[in-house]
Amino acid sequence: MARKANYDEKIKAIEEKIEKKSNELKSLKAQLTELKSKKAQDDYQELMDYMKANNMSAGEVLSKLK
């Protein structure tokens, strides 16, 4: 019976580690999403500033990219 208890303790310890890592992963994914959003906002603002500085419309920018 002592062996079974030992297995149960090991199983519980591993399950706790999995839960902890899962929570860490969720946190990292949330940080990644936030950073991607901020980058997109910065990129958009940079594009808008460029368009304004060069008096360009979105269509003009697109035609230059093609």
C-alpha cells in the first residue's frame, strides 16, 4: 500500500506542475497578444503619419506598393 501512496503523491506533484505551467502559458499568451496589438497600433500610427506627411491617401499608398 505504501507504493500506491507514493505513486499517488508523484501523480499529484506532476499534475500540480502541469497546472502551474498551464497558468504560466496562459499568461505568456496574454502578454503576446497584448504586444502584438500594441505593435499593430504603432505600425498603423507610423503609416498614418507617413501618409499625412506626404499628403497621400490610402489608395495612393496601395498603388505604390503594387
